[in-house]
Amino acid sequence: MTGRQGPAVLPSALRGWLGPIAVLAALVVLVLGAAYADDSEPGAADARIWAAVDGVGPPWRHVALATDFLGEPVGAVLLVGALVTGCLVLRHPRAAVFLVTGTGLSVGTTTLLKPVAGRTIHGDNLSYPSGHTAFLTAVALMVTLLAAGRLGLGRAVGTAFVLAAGLVAGAAMGWAQVTLGSHYATDTLGGWCTALAVLPVSAWLVDRTADRLADRATAGRPADEPADRRAGAGRPERR
């Protein structure tokens, strides 16, 4: 018997599929990074997508700016803070730790990869992979992972649910970044795949750490008294 406190943030039913997906996503990040390393020009696909969304006006530009704000420091803190508060209100501290850890590792990974890839846009601005896209994708993946666990979704349905939410969030932020000229389309694909690669690992680390801490706390407690001793407690001693 373990001392686990609260449900796991990575449902056991989803582990079998999310692991290989994370490995595949990491490979995509590496391949795209190598293909566009030290580049400062859009690829053929980037150019076509950029031409299709360039010059968008109101109200869609306002939508793009609002979406972009969610990935900015202030917007990101407000969004994560609201979600963490909700987890604490629901008495799920492990989920709160997961939200902070998952977003931090996702954005931190893109920050570390940018100087390695060396791809730039608008001068010397490092662009690959997109941190904004990684952030919003990570948030969507984490929220749906927690929901899938609470709802008890099976492997196929749960995985489809999580990936669909991540795809929608990543596509929305990716569109905003390309529309605003902040990233190439392949930068946003790299950010999306970064979140897919990092989140299952983050969830596993949070669960493993929380379970170990709970087990240590349980092991440090004194063992319960035998039942016959508890039953006799308070009775006067017979002579």
C-alpha cells in the first residue's frame, strides 16, 4: 500500500500511447531544427502560409493579438495563476504543481533550443521553436490530461481528447504568431511538438516525485496499535 495523495496527473490508461508520441514529437523538433539551423529566411511552406494570412485586418487581428497575449509574460502568469487557483480550490495540489512545472519546462526547453538552432526572423530575433505555441499547447494538454483522468476516459478516447485539445490550442497560437509576423509556420510546428515531447515527461516526474514524498511521509508515521490493545484501551486493569 502506498502513501499516494490525490490522483495521478498522467492517467495510467494514456501512458502507453503518449510515450511514443512524445518520442516522435522530439524527433520532429530535432529534424526541423537541423533543417532550418542558422537560417533567416522562410521555407517554401512558410512563404505560402505567410502569404495566405498576411495583412489580416480587424476583427481577426484583434483575435490574434488577444491570443498572442496569452503567451506573453503577464498573460501567461494570469492564465496559469487562474488554473493553479482552481486546482487548489478543488484540493488537487499535485495538479497545481504539474501546471507550473509543465509550462515552465515547455517554455524553458524552447528557450534553450533557440540559440542551438540559431534560426532568426526580422534581424537577430531567434525564432525556432516558438515559445508562445509551446506554452498554450502545454496548457491545453495539461488541462485535458487532468480532465481525462477525472472522467476515467479509456486509452483511445482519452488520447484523442488530449491530442485534439493540444492541436486546437497549438493551431490557434501558431496562426496568431504567423499572422502577427512573429514566427514562421515551421517555428510554431516546432513549438507544438516541443510541448508534446515535454509534457508526458513532466507528468511522469511530478507523479513519481509526489508518490515518493507521500511514501516517505507514510513510512515515518508510527504503526497502528494492535486491534486488541485498542479495544482494551480505557478499561480498568483487573487485579
